[in-house]
Amino acid sequence: MAASRKKRATGSAPRQYRDIRYEVKDQVAWVTINRPRVLNAFREHTLDEMIDALKSTREDPSIVCAVVTGAGDRAFSAGGDFYAMKRLDFTNAPMWNDRMLGLAMTIRGLPIPVIAMVNGWCMGGGHELALWCDLVIASENAVLGQTGAKVGACPTVGATQYLPRIIGERLAREMIFCARRFTAKEAVEIGLINKCVPREDLLAETLKWCETMKGHSALTIRMTKRSLNFESDNLYSSWQHGMELLAHVWGSEEAKEGMDAFLAGRPPDFQKFRLRAKKELAGYLDGNARDLNAPPSMRGKNAKQR
């Protein structure tokens, strides 16, 4: 048992994961979401495994940086797996939300740079995953966007905090409210990502970044990453606030309609919720006009009229 613990402590024992692939090669840690059948959408298990893998880089000070990517050539990540998220409600929301926040804080808290290597779809929570990373490089076929408004989910796990700072308040609101998407070429122009390269050059260009950082001071990178994060670290309270807002969205009728519609391949019908709310508000206002918001003994003669 002691020998087993020692082997694990030295980082020589390979970690076994179901939803991701993890390896350290030439001083670079590679974390690959390995769910290509669902466009690398993540579930609770995926988030747990990514947290574990990234934290393990602390066991090897020779690791220069980490790269997060998605398996296959169709997607970096399409975000949260709807089959997992459909099971969420206000009661169990922390089971998901705490994991998302945990992964974000793990990435930001590592003393090494974390690179998002994006190929294909990078949407919703998958795009927020890229936002948490220090650097983003994407292939020309990449598409980045926030889809929460279309499916009944709130991008409060980084998008509402970071996007206004990265691309400006107006574009951020358009990206979130209108679910606007950006190609990788457009994303470079607005500062959303660092670099866009041809699909066949994505890996080679990412490795160039890694090689460059091998020649730089690990201590300097650690200190400067902490300093660069200083101001946005103050947004932690906003993250916590956002998690609570999101907890109220999980399990709502609108969230279920959005996800069911997406899975069924049909447009969501959110209008019915607006019309129902209009009817309920009309009833409330009518009650006010008939003095129903006063104790029975103090109501006027119109209170009993229907």
C-alpha cells in the first residue's frame, strides 16, 4: 500500500478516467474531453475528472502548461449535456453549479498557463470553459457562442463576468441576449480569442506556444498569472451570485422547454410563458383595482364584484 501511495505521489501512475483523456507529454499536460458522440458536452463526471486531472499538474513542477481540448474534429465542447442538466432543479443545483465553479477556479488557480485549443463548436458552457483559460487558439472551422437564451439557461459561470471585459459591454450583451455566434476569424478581430489558424495547423501552432513558454521563467509566469487575475478575482462574489441565479433556472418550465426543444430538433416555444405571465399579471392588477390587496374589512364596495 505504501508503495502504491508513493507511486501515485510521484505522478508516475497513470490516472484512469471515463469521460476525458489525460497525459503529460514533453512537459505539457493534455486534458481532452472524450465524448465526441455528444460534441464533447460535459456532465458531472466530466467536470470531476477535469478538476482532478488539472489539479494533478501541481504534483509535477516540470509541467510548463496545460492544454484543454475536445476529442474529434467536430467540437471543442457544446457545453453541458442536456440529459444531465434536465435532471437539475433548485434542490440539487449545487451538485452541478459547484462543479462548474470548481473547474473554473482550478484553471484560474493553477500556477501554469492553461490553453484552450478549440476546434469546431465552442458553445454555451463550452465557451465559458474557454473563457476560464489563459489563452485561446482556434482553428478556422471553430464557432464560438453563448446559447443560454435559446435553451433556457444562464451563462453566469464566467460569460456575464468576463465577456464585457474582453469584447466590450455592447457586444457581450448581443452575444448573450441574441445568442450571437462568432467564427474564429471574427473572434480574433474582436479580441475574444488570441489566434485563428488553419485546421491542419492547430496542433502545431499550439505546440509552438508551449515550446515558447518552456524557455520562460516558471516563477515569473506563476507570479504574473496571479497578478493578471487580481482584478477579476474580485468578481468571485459575482460568480457566487450567478450560481444562485442559475439554481433558480434549473428545473423551471422554461429550462425544460428549451432543452426538450433542442433535443427534439424543434424551435422552443417560450412565447407561451410570456402570454401566461401577461394573463396572471392582468389578474393581479384587476385585484388591485377591486381592492383585493386590502384586509376584507377595509375593502371597498367593488371588491366583491366580478
